[in-house]
Amino acid sequence: MRLSASDRAASFTDLVPVDRDEFIDTITPCLQLVAPVGMSHEAQDAWFEAAWVALDGIPIGLLQRGCRAAMRTADHHSKIVPAIMQEIGTAWENRRRLATSATERPRALPPAVDPKAEEERREVGKLMRNLVKRLEAGHAEN
């Protein structure tokens, strides 16, 4: 089950890419602040598609953070994606690096079995079985 956008946004380790609806909902206010009045609907669609490709795989929390920064600084629609990347580039790269290194860590090897300890364990087991047999035999006689 996919966590909600707010739950994913709260996680500093989230790497789940935003879906297209989340992306559009989050980035639209940025474009609305700086889009020229004459920017056609087709031009806006083309801009959204280019931004989608440029920010491919971005998690929701980083997109939200980047969009807040872009809304404060970008004064032209061509500056939105660079403003987002400037804000979140290092954090996004760190998340990807940590996720990659976590999956590449070697698994711990099982503890080596000491042959003497294994032999001793078998011997103790044999002695215990013999003791149980004698105890059972003693109870049967009584």
C-alpha cells in the first residue's frame, strides 16, 4: 500500500517518485506566479511536460520544498526547475546515495562453526539421551 503524500513528505528518506497528479498539484502554483498572461494552455502543458521530465523520480517532500523555494525566488517560468534543483539537489543526491549504499552493504556472514564445539555438542546430546533412557528405565522399575 502506498503511503499518503503527507506521510511520504514527512520522511527524510522517502524516495518514492511523485505521481503525475501530485506533481501537477504541487508545481502549478509556481507556474501561476510567473507565467506570462499570454502563455497559452498548450505552452503551459509543454512546460509541465518538460518539468516532469527534468524532475523525473523526485519524491514529494523534496518537490514541495523545492517549489516553496521556487515561489520565493523564480521570476520567470524558465527559472522554476533550476530553483527547485538548487534548493533540493544535494538532499536528493544524498537520499539516492544512502539508499544505494544501504542496498549494497554486504550481509553479515553467519558465525563460523567451531568443529570442536560441534563435536562437543553432539557428545553432550548423546550423554543426555543416554541419561534420559536410564531415568525412564528407573521409573519403569518403580
